[in-house]
Amino acid sequence: MELANLTIKRVQAGLSTGEFTATELQQELGDFARQKDKDLHAFLSFSDPEAQIREGSLANVPIAVKDNILIAGGKTTAASKILENYVAPYDATAISRLRVAGAWFQGKTNLDEFAMGASTENSAFGATRNPHDPTRVAGGSSGGSAAAVASGQAVAALGSDTGGSIRLPASFCGVVGLKPTYGRVSRHGLIAMASSFDQIGPITKTVEDAAILLAIIAGQDELDATSALQPIEDYEVRLREGVVGKRIGVPTEFFAEGLDPAVAKVVKKAITELEALGARVGEITLPHTKYAVPTYYILVPSEVSANVARYDGIKYGLSVQSENLLDTYLDSRAQGFGAEVRRRIILGTYVLSSGYFEAYYAKAQKVRRLIKEDFDKAFENFDVIVGPTAPTPAFKIGEKSDPVSMYLQDIYTAPASLAGIPAISIPCGQVEGLPVGLQIMGRQFDEATVLATAYAYEQR
Ligand code: GLN
């Protein structure tokens, strides 16, 4: 078994021709992943091989799962001390759909605590390392999932994306990462970070595998009122439609100050190649792009501060017994949350407090609307919008010590998150041996065109 190149497609072929059995696959992949993880720390826990042989379209396909997505009966830590011993009481909807399809959940992957970060260094259990250079970060917050797929420790994985957490690590690790439209995939059983942004999505070796996983996890769910009733297309069939005549917009703002010139060169070359495949490329402007990061870092901490209020030392996880109830709350939170989570609680409660609400939160909501309208306008004339996923290749562990420099990693991913539109990152070349990602954004619920464009580029 060549684990490094094992895709969902190849697993399905290998199992059906009898090249290997489900048990052999689970054993061999599990051993390899455990061994490799001593260097990379992509996983927080591993499952044991299962004797039971499953059926379904994804029968016995191993899937790694970010550790902020609940799998019933297993630990789900969100990489936080406060949930260190928390056992999930039910399956997330994305998990139950994969379970029905026959998938085997191989283990839980590392992340920034509660998905807050861009490097996986904020994990309470230690950073994940980049398989291309272990002195560098894997990106975040789904760094464990991306590193596991890139290193061959996993065939495919689930991540979550609030402001870039699927796309950024995919870019840094040289794999495919798709953030679906907000509402496309149920958030039920995903530990909430910022509820008007969060989405679960696939991290895979190929665009085809991303299409396969999306088709299974997508769709309306009565347990998530924001999941949408939009029809799910046959993504695998639509992959092959190509890009001839498709209109691709390239935003000027995505190639301005802040972008590493070497990354710009690689991404521009990829766009030229899409043009050579028959796409019609034109320059566009998304004038509010420069407000995306500040807007995101007003709105997201606001939602975070509300969502993490539930971790009070009583209902879940860590409980530090103190003399009275108030001290139990305070001590549990003080000991359970890391620095970045505490920073966001402080930021969020500040911008939501009376007297500041209008100036910060309400204003940021208005800017969010303007950013969305920039995209709406662009999509009147273009089918997809492309640019870099990240401003630089993977940086060194410990390099970004001030929070703002870490927040600026989201400069190209936050816009699609604020607008709620689908976006994928696919590998498009390297700079000094480190992968560079091409980001392709699409209209709301038009994952099919995003995937088809990505597939055409990947196959060329
Ligand atoms: N880096 C961003 C943040 O820290 C995105 C995180 C995410 O998408 N979960 O908020």
C-alpha cells in the first residue's frame, strides 16, 4: 500500500479489487500515522482498528476528524484544557452522515484552541509541524487535518473554517481544502466558535475527493436552523465540465501590499494557466477588502465571547473546585482557557458593551454587508474569483508572536468568510520548497463551479 498517495478513490479501488482488506488498511495506516506523529503531532487521539466491516459509498474509508467535531463516545477536546476530558455524547451531523456512508473515523486532529488561530500553535497540547519543513507551522486552525493528509497519515480529513481555518493550512501543507457556503453543511455537533461564520469542510489530496466528501456531508439538517434547503448537485459529475468560457475575476486588492512577491508570481502563473485552459480572465475590484480583517476581528470575538460563556466549570470539562460558585466559574475559566481565547473574550465583551456596541459591533455588521455587496457585484460578471490563499508560505514556529501579525494571515481568506461564499484552496506551486495555495471563490451555493475550476487546474 502506498500510503502517501492513498486517496478516497484509491482506497475504494483497493478494497473492491481485494488488493488490501479493510483491516489491513486500518492497521497499516494506523501504525504509520502513530509513528509519523512523533515528528508532526497532527493527531490528538487515534482510534483502534475496527473488526466490523462496513457498507456504503464510503465503506471502510478512513477519515481523520478535527477535534472540534463531535464523535459520540470519543474525547473531543477542541485542543483546550477546559475540555481535556470531555466525551462527546452524540455525533455531529457531518459525522453521522459519513457513518451512514460507511466511513471509519481514524482519529482526531490537532487545532488551535477552539479553532482560534492561524498556525495550530494555540493548541493547549502543542503545535503541529509542517510536513514540508518541521521547523514551520502547518497553518491553522485545522493544521492537524492538513498535516495529516499532506504527510500520508490520513487519506482525507474534516476541518472547520471560520475565517480561513480550512484554506490556510491546506495552502501551507500543499493539499486541497474547501470551505463550503455558509449553511451548506450542518454545524450541529461542531463546537461553536463564531456561529455566523463556522462551516465544516473537507481537506483532501485531490479535488475529486473533496467533491466526494462534500456530497455526503452537505444538505439541510433539522438540527441546524441555519443549514440551507438548497439542492445538492452531483459534484463528481460537474467536476468534468472544464473552464472553457468561464469568466474568472482577479481582484486587484488581492495582489496589493502585504503579498510576498514570490507567492504573487506563482499565483499569477496559475491564473495564466487557467486562461490557457480556455477561461476568460478579467481584473476586478473588491474595494472593501482592506476592511475584512478588522471587521472580522470585531465580529468574531463578539460571537466567540457569547459562545464560550457556556464553559463555566460546571456543565462541561474542567472544574476547579473553589470556595464558592463564583470562584469556581472564575478559576475554571482562568485555568482552562489559553491566552488567545481569553484575548477574544475580552475583545468581544468590550465591543459588545453598552456605549461601544454602536461604534464597533453595529458598524462592523454594516461593513460586513459592504464586503458581501462587493462580491455580489463581481459575480454579476464573473463565475469565480481567484487569488492567493495566504500572503506567504508557511512561517517558522514561534515567528508570529504578536496577535496582529497572526490575524493578518487571514487577509485573503476572511473576505469569503464574511460574505458566506464557498472557497477552495488548491496547491499551485512552491516557493523555496514550500507549497503555495490558489484560492478559488464562488457564488453562494455554487460549490460545483468552484470544484470544476479547481479540478480543471489540477488535471492540467
Ligand atoms: N485565523 C482565524 C482566526 O483566528 C480563522 C480561524 C478559523 O477559521 N477557525 O479567527
